Amino acid sequence: MSNDRPVAGTQPGGSKLRLTQLDSLRGLAALSVFWFHAFGMLAVKPAWLAFIMVTPIGALFNGRSAVWLFFVLSGFVLNLKYVETGKYPRFWKTDFLVRRVFRLYPAFLVILLLAFVLKAFVFNPSVAYAIYPDGFAEEWKMAYSTSDIARLMTLMLPGVKLHINPPVWSLVEEMRVALLFPFLIIAVNRWAGKIPNLLVLLGSYAIGLAMPHVSTLQYLPHFVLGAICARHVRVMSAWLQSQVTAVRYGWLLLAFCLYSASTVIPGVASLKHSVQFAIYQAVGFGAAGIIIYFTALVSPTGIMGSKPMRFLGETSYSFYLSHYILMCALSFWVIKSTGSVVIAWFVVLAIVYFLSYLIYNFIEEPMNRIGHRALPTVLGLQPIQNAGARPSAASVTAGATSRQPVEASNDKQDLR
């Protein structure tokens, strides 16, 4: 690649750039959420598993930490396009929100419908609750009214009931933050410099601490942190690439230790809010450190860019949304037939990936394309070149082996 900086989003020849390693990282994080819920099917965890789950290795199976990584990664890729171009076209805020709706809602609504179908026609409570341990799939005992369903479909109204598919809680926060994110983009990018960006981050911490009962404000700092990392990704990547091996691995080790904070600190849920909040923000910093490491030093053409890893990344959004409902609806049938919860895990895992592949190709991708054209078509404007889209493969190139500068791409998908 030429050392000349090409137009953001393209190589000199016009082809799009993809940071596949971040896409794959997202896929691995979604898989960790699956195992987090899968282990919840065990009435008694084996001693070795119980031990692992309270060590830093347990962070690899900590579903909440994985979701916080999603939040930081969202802030990172959502802002990166604006960082690279420095352009804010006419109606860009509206276009940003339209794209978010077309990106997130279609797969969500399809999977929501599937959840109610599975609960009505496949799930057998008398058999399931005789097999499942106490607490697992308890949410499916709760009834939904028509108004509950309508409220859930908005994803944003207060009092949304998530019992049919609990992982949707993070999608609720995503959509609420999406309403604020264009203003965060302006705050982070136009108030240039480390000090103004630090003040924006500290402001998000202050708001979260001052309003502990507003859930969205507890996670807003993760998105802000990701956006700030995008603002300074070139500098941080160049610095990390210039370091000796020991410093690089030290960075990764520190990032992983922070990421595992909520795993290794006992009784986090019982701590007072300010302490919990600090721990959760530490996890966010760990996630940011991992993202920067992958951006700067992990090759997009190596293992993390292989076809299996790309598959994990591409299907991760639908995988995340569908895994729990399929686990609830199908696992007990497999356990009843085979007597093995392990077999049930892998049968459900295969089904989830197959379904996610279909939804990705026939729902997510087509609706993404429509979302990119929707507002420009209605207003008769030139299409905005993916400004504000949330690419599945993140919008930078690391130069992990070539040591070339980080650049943005116009990818069409979502890092969820």
C-alpha cells in the first residue's frame, strides 16, 4: 500500500478495506455469551469449572464483560468513519439513526417472532422445568400482554419486558445510546485534543454516578470510550507498533486483567453502586485495550482473518440474539433423548449458527443495503458514503505486519 493517505474507506485502487480481526473478535465475544448461558444449565458446576470461572480465564466466559466489549467496539466503529473523513454531510444525524434502525431492528423482530413461536409450539414447560436446574429459563414462565409486546418492539420505551429473550437488554441500551451518539461524535471529534476528550469521558462518568437508576447512563461511558479510541487510534496504534515485544504483551496482559475485573472480584453485585460502576468501567478500559491491540498488531490475514473466524463475526449479531431462545426451547428435548447436557450444548450451537447464517444473508444484509439508500432516496440527495454505519468488519486497517497507517473503510455491517 502506498504511504500516501487514500480517501477514507478506500485503497488507492478503490477497493474497500476491512479490519477482519475486530470482526472476528466480536464473533468470539458472542460465543463467550453462549457459553456463559450454557454453563447456567448445569445444576452443579464441576469443581474445575467453578475454579476457572473465578480466575481471569473465566473472563472468556463472562457474558456481561463480552457485552461491555460490544459497547466499546460499537463506539469505536461508529465514530471511526467520521474521524477519518472529517465530513458531516447534510442530514447526517438523521441518516445515522435511519441506518441504525435498518441495521438493528429487522433481525431483532424476526428473532422476536421466532421466540414467541418456539414458546407456543415447541417449549414444553412440564418437561423442561423437570430437566432444567432452578433458575434456568425461568423467564419463559412469564406471560406477555399485547401492550408488553408492542412496548418491546420499540426497544426504547421505559419498562420494556425482556423475559422472552433476556439478551435483548443490550440492544435496548444500543438504541437509546444511538439517539445520543451523533452528539457524542461532535463532542469527541470537534473538540480536538486529549484534554477535551478526557473531559467528555469524565463527564459521562459523572452522569452515570449521579443517576444510578438510569441504566443507559451506566453504559454510556463504554460507548464514549470507544469513540475516543477511534479518535486517537492512529496515534495509539503507531505507538504500540513501535514498542518491543515485551511492552506489547504487557499491554495485552494489562488489558486482559482489567477486562477480567468483574470476574475475579467476588460479590460485585452486592457492592455499592459507585464501586460496581468503577469495576464496570475498568472492564471497559480492558476491552478498549484489547481492541487497540487487535487493531495495531493482529494481522487481518492470519488466523483471525480466516474463513471460520469471518463466519463467526458475520453471524454474531443474529447469533447473539437467537442463542438463548433456542437454548431454552430445544435443549431439554436433546437432554431428554440423550441424557447429556454437553450434547445438548453442541446440538443447539450448530442450530444457532445455521439460523444465524440464514438471517445474516436474507435479513441483515438486504436490510442494511436498504438502510444505506433510504434517506438519500427519500430526500433526493447523494447517498452518504456509509457515514455512521456500523461495519461488521471494523473500519480500520491495522498494518499489523506491514506497519502501514490505520485507515477507515466503508464497510456495511454492524459490530454488535
